[in-house]
Amino acid sequence: MSESVRSNPLGYEKLPRLLRKFAIPSIIAMLVSSLYNIVDQIFIGQSVGYLGNAATNVAYPMTTICLAIALLIGIGGAATFSLELGAGHPDEAVQCVSNVFWCGLLFGGAFAIIVELFLQPLLVAFGATETVMPYAVSYVRITSIGMPFLILTNSLCSLIRADGRPTSSMACMVVGAVANTILDPIFIFVLDLGIAGAALATTLSQILSFLLVVRHLFHFQSVHLGRNFFHPNWKKAVRMASLGLSNSLNQVAMTFLQVVMNHSLTYYGALSAYGSDIPLSGAGIVMKVNSIIIGIMVGLCQGAQPITSFNYGAKQYDRVKKIYRLTVFCGIVISTIAAILCQLFPSTIIGLFGTADNPLYMEFTVRFMRIFLLMMFINGVQQISSNFFSAIGKPLKGVLLSLSRQILILIPLMLLFPLFWGLDGILFAAPVADTAAFVLSLTLIRREFHKISKLEALSET
């Protein structure tokens, strides 16, 4: 056993214990991140109504783009950080921290400026109708200020987690979410700021989380930052980003999917009894519910990532395979429970986001939830498998899996099926795509495990 393995619990501690230690705080952190939008939508639904919910649905791609940038930088940086520590290269690990911070600052600031300059064209592209546009502009004009802080917080939390402090990473996110939950009703109802109040509460909470992250930044356990922190290496940053590409593209694909779906829902909805705004609002609620499950899967993946990367870098291949299997098992259990709840209690879940006088609203949203999320119980396998390839330094396979469900399968089906079945075609496209992505994931993982077994045999000779 090498010195780097002997000195780090990632290399020798029992895997179930490690996964609990890293995954549970990561899952809580991701759920908390999802709560920013969900809490906003609940309070907005209660105060503004379903048009406000439609506005947050149209604005949601902005958040997924921010998360895509954060995953590109943060997951890539954390994977590189863990691989370097596993290989016994602490100086290279320090460089990862510097690259993550400065890249997050650069890309976060640039994206916020783009949103402010091109807000209305972006909202039109994301599917805003004339009735929804005023609410969406009011909301995003304020939340764009918090976007750099959101990107930096999520990016740096991945590094704090990889440093062996998942609880600290979680705490930074939880404090911001609690603040948002407290400020939302105050700004919306007490100060009567409406949807702008929800946006202001979100932005202030994101800034608070960022300040807590900065406080933890210079107290790393495994490395000492020093003056090198202020000198990023852009060439290494490109390599670092390649390991976060699959996770990032998964978010980009979700953004693209959201845009295509919003336009399809308004177009085919206008041809149905529901009209254009009801499908847009109902789908937004279902996608927010789905984002909770996605957040849990991302948290599970982030918890497994440092364990996988460290042991792959340390050539402990048996532990690499075991942590993948354990992560998949946990993912299937969690997503199966969620799928059952969505099938049995859709009206109760939807009711949390407010109700509408039009009975067609509940009718459509319940139907959308039951059909669109029908195969939710196997969704996590694709996401976990994609993250696995990134964690072992093979980003291209991770990218293929990230793109498979949304871009290569679901979006084409979402454009094709409605030609034959109208609005129902959009709903049934999702379970078909989920099944196809599941089969592809198992095929690629089986081949990769065969290669890892060969490496394991060579390392034992």
C-alpha cells in the first residue's frame, strides 16, 4: 500500500461508510440548491398564481446554465484534485483550487453580464409568452446579480468536499437555503414585492452562501494554498474542465431540453383544450419536482467522485468497481421510492405549488407527472455512469452518456412524437428515452469494467 493510500481514508476505509460520509452531505447540499427555485415557485404560486409559476419555468434555464458552468469547473476541479492526491502530487492539487476559483469568477461574471444585456431575447428563446414575459423579466433581472455567486459557491463546495469536509460543504449551502426560505415570505407577502421579492430573497441568500465558502477556502486539510492560489494555470484549467465536461453537458442538455419542451408545449397546447399557458406552467412544476430527484442523484455522484478518483489514481481497481455498484444500488432505491410517490400522490405534490381556478390545470399537470416520470426509477443509472467515467479520467465516454438521453434521444422524440400524437407525444417521449439511455449506460459500463479488470490483473503481477 502506497504512502498516499495509507495516509488518506479514501484508500482504506470501508466503502459504505465512506459513501455515507460523503454522499449524505452532498445530497443535502444539492437538495438545498434545488430548494432555491422550488421555494420560490411555491411562494410565487401562492401569491401570483400559475402565471408566476410559468415565469419561473421560463427562467429556470438560466439556473441550469449556472449549474452547468459550476459543474464544469467544480466537478472537473474536484476530480483532478482527488486524482492528484491519490497519485501523491499535492502541489498539483493546490493548482486545482486556484484554477477553480478564478475560472468561476471569470465565467460567472461574464454570464451575468450576458443575461442583463440580452434578457428579453433570451426569455423569448426560452419560451416566454406575452402574458408570462413581465413576470419573467422582473424575476431574472434581479436573480442575474446572484449568478456569479451561485457559480462560485457550487464550484468551490465540490473542492471542499473533495478535501474531506463534506459537512462543511453542505453547511454553506444549507445556510443560504434557510435564509431564502425565511426571506421569501417576508419580501413577497409582508413587503408586497411579489415575484421581485422572491428574486431578491434568492440573490441575497446566494451571496450569504458564497461568503461562507470563502471563509472555508483557506482552511484546506490536505493541502496548503499559499501564494500560488493567486496564479492560475490556464492550460491545466482546460484539462481540469475536460473532467467536468460530462456533468456540465448534462445540465446544458437539460437547458436545451427545457427550451425545446417549452416551445413544444406552448405550440401543441394552443391546439388543445388546455391552451398555451397551462401546459407551460404544469410542466414547470413537474420539472421542478424532477429536479429534486436529479439533485439527489448529482449529490450521490459527487459523494462517490472523490472515492472513485482517489482509488483509481492509487490503482485500487477493485474498490473502484465496488463503489460504482454501491452507488448505483443506492440510486435505484432512492429513485424508485420517488417514482412511486409521483405515481400515487401527484395531486398532493402539485398542490404544494398552489392551485388554479381552471380545473384543466390540475388535470394536465397530474397526467404530465405520471407519464413523463414513468421510468424515473432507472434515470439515476445514466447519471451515475456518466459521472463514473469523468471520475476515472475518461471524459469522452462521460460526455456521450450525458448527451445520450436529452440530446440524442429525448429531444428528437419530443419533436417527432407530437406530429402523430399531439401534446401526448411530448409526455410519452420521456419514458422511451429513459429506457434507451439505461441500456446504453449498462453497455458502456460493462465494457469499461472489463478493461478495469485487465488493469487490476496487471497491477497484481
